[in-house]
Amino acid sequence: MTDTANHRRALANRLEKAGVLKTPKWRAAVEAVPREEFLNPGVFLPEDGGRWRPATASGTAPAAWAEIAYSDESLTTQLDGHLTADQARGLVTGSPTSSSTTPVTVLDMIERLDVEDGHQVLEIGTGTGYSSALMCHRLGEDNVTTVEVDPDVAARADAALEAVGFSTWTITGDGLLGHPRRSPYHRVIATCAVSRIPYTWIRQTNPGGIVLATVGSWGYGTGLAKVVVNDDGTAEGRIIDRSSFMQARSQAVAPIGGDLSARTAFPESTRPATVPPTILSEWVPAFIAQLAAPDAQLVRATAADGAQLLYLFDPGRESFAEFIAEGEAWTVRQGGPVALWDVVERALLAWEDEGGPEITAVQLHIDKGTHTYWIGDNPALRWQHRLI
């Protein structure tokens, strides 16, 4: 086995230079925990055409495996909820369902937790177990509880944690329910995205404690929320950065399929779009759109003639918006009880009127029944979401 101490020190240096590794105790954890142990049996490396090349620890030269393990990349470890690299032969297709998140993101998040010695932490989404191991090194294994919904992923993480000398409280189950075994916790961190932060996480956190989670349901345009729990059981804070994680499996939305033309065949209104829908390819406008229409899904498709198609769907409300390009202009066709683009467009225009502030301008208050988001004092930039 290749000694990766030099790779770990080099990784720590890069993270420090990137500004995400700031404290000596977290640096010591990065230098001590071998990331390669948390990539067994292997990873999927991206190739052209949306395909994946399997690379296993046993089938890769030790030096090459170390280079993979300590790359500044997110490394996919599972496809389609079951396929691992040791089961694949040649190039494969599939959707990532588990990964070892890029070290920059991992360290940026755990530094933002503001942990102190003796804190008990609940981690939602064990994944490979690498971030769990970093926290065990920093806080002690008795102070870390981690929850993973996939029993196969949890088993591999447990084996890796034991291989590096940790035996923490790893729970298999739905992380959205948190875990009361050691509650209340001082910190809760989620390594998956959620459409709303479950109130169970707030309830299981000490007053003054922090909950850190990515909110949003699109594959991008999501935000990292950091809230502090109050004595009365509410929590408040703000979106502190852009962030992207795989959606929590029990909150993952089913892809819109079938005949899209049939779904949009009967519009109730047609009008020019004041704001071009292409703005939704930008991170902050996409986040604002999700605040305005939290259950809407953005769908891109390709017509038989190669034309690019763009839609918003809200299946629960049986509403849609279809966008048609006409030169530089756009027409929007809307149907269903909710005029989706009217709702989103009003929010985007209000956001633009405020100067298009960054995602960090969004503040957040959570109580037992709702999330309330707002930007400044503009009532058009205030949204209330019911908790799931």
C-alpha cells in the first residue's frame, strides 16, 4: 500500500491556499485521515458522452490510485442506487447516487460548523464516511453520529471508518427524521440537499446550536443555509453561500417524463415573456425561482428536429409554463391553476430592481410549520414555504 502522507499534506496545503482550511485542528484531521480508504471498492470517472469509466483500488496502480484519491474532485462511488465500480466492466451509463464530495466543499462546510471541543454532531448523509472520519478525528468518535439511508453505502462507510480506527454511531435510516439517540446535538450538518430543512433537525439541536444544510431541489441554483436554533424552538440565519449536493433520496423528485407536448397542449394564456427564461441558467436567479415556486421543476428537452425545449412544471398543482424562442424574444404558454411564470417572473423582476443581490442576501426563519425566506424589506421578495 502506498504511503499517502505526502498527498495528505499537499491536500491540506491546497485547501489552506483556497481559504477553506483555516484551523489547526481541522488541518490535523486532513493530514491524518487517508481519503483513499473511503473510496473502496472504487470510483466512476467521467468520460465523454455522459459515460463513466470504473476504476477500482485493486485494479489501479497504487501511485495512480493515490492521484485519483487526492484529486480536487468529487468522486462518484455509486450509480443508479446500486452499481459500484467493481461490478462494472468497461464504460457504463448511469446517474450518480453516492459520491465522495470534493475536499474543498467538505472542509468548507465543516469549518463553517464552528465546532468546539466536546460538541456532539449529527451528520445527515454518511456517504463514503470521509467527512465522518474527519469529524471523529477532530471531536472524538463518541461525539459523532452519522445517518445513511442506503444500507450498502453505510456498510462500506462503517468498514472504512473501522479501517482507520474509528467506530462512531452510524445509523441506517431516513436522515430526514434525524436521530434522537444522542439529541440534543450541538451541530447538525447535511451532506445532501433538501427542499426544506426538516423541523426534526431543529428540534434535536441545542439552543444556540447550528444546523447547516443545502436547500433547493434543482441540480444547481441551490444555497447553503446556516441557522442558529433559538430557545423557543425556532431557528434563524441566512444563505451563506452557493452549494450543490445530491438530493436526499426521500425528497428526490421524480423526473418529468412522457409526452411533454401532451402535458402542455392546453394553455390558458399565451404572452411575451418579460424576463427571458434563459436567466434560469444563472445560479442566483435559479435560486430565486425556487423560492418563488418551490415545487416547480425546470425541464430541458430536445425536439425531433433538434430544437431546444424549455419548461416549468409543478405536478402537484398540475401547472406548467412552456417557453418558445422567437428570435431574441420568448413567448410563454401557461396552463393549470397556477401561472408559474407569472409567479417566478414577478420575483425575478423584484430581485433585479433591488440590484440583483447575491445569494447571501437571503435570510431565513424556521418554525414548526414554515420556512420564511426574505431579501431586505421588499414584500415581493418574501416567501413562506410549508414544512414537509
